[in-house]
Amino acid sequence: MPSASTASTPRVLERYQRWLPDLRLGLQNLLLHRLRSMLTMLGMIFGVAAVVSMLSIGAGARQKVMALIEQMGVHNLIVEAKETTEWQAHQKIRKLSPGLTLQDYRVIRDDLSDIVAGTPRKRMTPTTTLPKPQQDPPAVFGVDPVYMRIAGLHMLAGRFFSDDEDIHAAPVCVLGAAARSSIFGSADPIGEHVKANEVWFRVIGVAAPQLSSQTEVAGVPTQDLNNIMYVPLNSSILRLEDNYSDVRDEIDGMYLNVRESANLGAVAQVVRAILDSSHHSAADFSVIVPAELLAEQQRTERLFNAVMVAIASISLLVGGIGIMNIMLASILERTREIGVRRAVGARQADIIRQFVVEAVLISFVGGSFGIVFGFIMSRLIAWLAGWSTIVTASSILLAFVVSITVGLVFGIYPAVKAARLDPVEAIRYE
């Protein structure tokens, strides 16, 4: 006896064979009315292109923001001072708070065992830099040697400074990629000297390029992380004179690396409580938790995708209405054809299948053109506006599935209406 799978094979082939004549008829009808078919497809083309291009713009922007957040370190906490150079505002804050200090850092490290590494940061922009940079002068970051590990910094050439060099406030520095190019061009800077204000620093390393943002991200001030000159923290404090030292905090930031098993949110709350206590709730600092920002960004991404698809789907809805309109007009034109097919034995299911196939074909071809058009649009936007765009497989699949679904949904009603025509009346129709 034949097995069940062998017996089912002819049934599957029979089903496919039923669809082949309808596919041929559908293609013939579309080619017979090329202009009408193309105009009908325009709604689907623009709708799918809108979905693909909008999702690609959103994906590009979100990828950059999420990469920046991940670069901060998902196991790190960042404390940023809210400084002001206005004397009156500064005096008002100083009545309550001394600003961020090295003592704050020491208390946090002593009280929180979950913090396994950390460094204060002293940041300034020198008034004079020699050799003269071709671009903006680099900012000077005074940090501890452990900053390299906390910030995930990689070296392009040379090395980072050591604990001994930090203890002795050695006049050494590490240049960011942009700072190196701006000051030394293509020449090898290792062993050369850079003057910041009145101090000459010997270049011992060049850091690999990092992601930077032109706008503030999650409370982190705008900073070109490639146009930086890293020096030992003690060298920054003891050797460099800050022109705004009268209105600046002793340090302007902290980087704290938290144990992987620790609760980042709870540690951040304790850090805020310690600083609020010593600063008398002056609100002159912010505690940034990159892991929370990353989770929030992912939630925002899902919401953004849903909103963008909903907006772009309006174009697909308009395209679906166009398909329905054309299919209803086609039924009027082909009423006699429908009557003849019913008279020679075609069932209602055969008529429904014929017109649904035509509607889906319009959506399929329109969706294919729309994907190509959307891809071209996203690349054009990236080129003209300088934005980062990413066309993902999920956006293409989503747009394509929605376009086919729209064709199927809006093709069913005309198909059912055609199938319900009375064969006798349809043959007599003029």
C-alpha cells in the first residue's frame, strides 16, 4: 500500500496546478493594461519605499546612539559636574556646595565595595597649543591610568601612561586620533613634544578612533572624543593652569567601574545620596548609568519602529484602496468573461482565486519596485544629508509582507463580488 506521504503528493501537485492558469491569466491582464497596472502600483511602490527608507533612517540614527552608549561601558557609572562660568550663578551654588572634589571621589570609593575601579577627571582647553593645530585645539583630559580600561580605550601606537608617571606628575601625554592628525599630520608623533599653555608634554601614545556625537547624548556633554590629549591626573592638577579655575570644580567628572554582579541602579542611588549629602542638594552634578540608557534606548527603538511603520502604512493603505478600485473596475469590464467561465463549469472559488491572484500580483510587483526605490532613497538621503542610514533585512521583509497582505485584503472583496455574479446575467451584460 502507498504511504500517506506518497498519497498526499498528487494532492499538493494538483493544488499548484490550479494556481498556474490563474497566474498566467493575471500576468496577461496586467501586461494588457500596462499603464493602468503601473498607476495602480504607484501607491504600493511609494508606500513600501516610505517604510524601507524611514526605518533605515531610524535604524542608522539609533545604531549610532546605542553604539555611543555602549562605548560608555554598560558596567560603568559616569558622574558629570554641572559647571557654569557665570560668576553670580557660581556664587549661588557655592553657598551650598563646594562642587565636585577629589574628596567626593575618595568617599565614594571607600564606601562602595561594588566599585572595582575608578578615576576622577580634570578637563580643560588650553589657550595655546604648540605645534599649532590645523583644527580646534585638543581638550586636555587629566585621568588616572585605569581610565584606559574603564573607557575601553585602545592604542593605535605607543602606550598609555603608567601609575608611576601619574604619581610623579610626569609631563607625558597620549593623543586622540584627531588630535594627532591636527597637530602632526601624517608624521609619527611618538617621542615628539606638545605644549599646552606653558607646559611641554612628551607624546608616548596615540589612541584609536572613538565614536563621537555632535549633540548631547543622555546628559553627557558634547565632546569630540578623538580630539583629546590625555595626561596624568596629577600632571593636570599640578602643572596646568586653568583660566577658569575660580569658577570651576576641583574635578569635573568621575568614571566608576562597577562589579558585574552588582545592581547598577542601586549603586547609582548610593552615589547620588553621597553627593547630595556633601553638596547639600545643590543639584550641581548628574549621575549617568549607561546600562539604563541602553535599555531605555531599546524600548524607544521598538516604539519608534511601530510609529514609523504606522505612518508609512498610510501610503500602503492608499495603495490598497487603489487596488480595490481598479479590481472593481476590472470586474465591470470582464463581466461577460466571468459569465462564460461560470457557464463552462468554473466554481465561485475559481473566480475568487483568479481575482485575488491578480491583486496579489499587483502588490508583489509594486512591493518589489518599492523595495528598490526605498533602498535608493535611503542611500540618497545619506549622501545628501550626511546621515547614517541602514537598510535592514527586517525592514525589507516587513514592508514586503505588509504590501502582499494589503493586496490580499483589498483584493478579496472585489473577488467575492465577481464570484457572486449571476452567470446568466453576466453573459447578457454589455
